Amino acid sequence: MTRSKAGNDGTQILKQAQGMKRVPEKFQASVVIVQGHAEGMEYPLRKEYTVLGRDKGADIVLKDAQVSRQHAVIEYR
């Protein structure tokens, strides 16, 4: 994986390495929003590398002013 800077705020995210596979179905999980704008929404985690944040390019976009553009990554290992 390679590091990259996003914008000028110093946020750093890891970019997905080439050749990563999908998570095997028996190990798939999901993220459920329990409070806020998308309360009750469920997002399945099908990729080995999932970015959560406000950025439109994130895999799971969160509309919350307290969340950074690339706020978190969930990675299956």
C-alpha cells in the first residue's frame, strides 16, 4: 500500500494495493449507522479495503461535519 495526502489538512489514507481480492462471502460484515443523518443505513463491506468519510470518492460517504474527508479505513486481512 502507498500513502497519499488528501487536500491541505494533513489527512493521510492508504491507497489500495494492486491485485487485492474481495472478502470471502462467509467473512463479510457491514457497517450500520446508529445515529445521525443516515441513521439505520447498513453498508456491506465487500472489499478488502473500504474508505469511510465525507469525500465523494469514499466507499461509504458520511454526511457529518465532524467526519473528515477520508475519516477511516476498514481493511480485511
